[in-house]
Amino acid sequence: MNLPQDPFMLMSYINQQLRDNYSSLDEMCKSLDIDKDEITSKLNAAGFEYSPENNKFW
């Protein structure tokens, strides 16, 4: 899957997918066959953290 490289665009894309299609980050990563650690690391480096309670990065 071709994900956005810009961390702000990536966060926006991931949050949209989580909001519209998936109940968790794990479910989304499994369904789309993407590396959860890679996404989390890239977004953490840009200052974003995943909130399981809210099912989004912020």
C-alpha cells in the first residue's frame, strides 16, 4: 500500500481510515497489510500519539 510520506498527511489519512472503517489501529494494519510499528514510529517522531480510547492519532 502506498501511504503518504508527509507525517501530517499520513496522520490525516490514518485517522480518516480509523474513523470511517476500523475500530482499532491493529484491525486497520492487519486489514491493509501495513506495519503498525512503522506508522506509529513515523507519527510519534512528528509528535503524534495514538489514543486507543479515541481510536485516533493526535
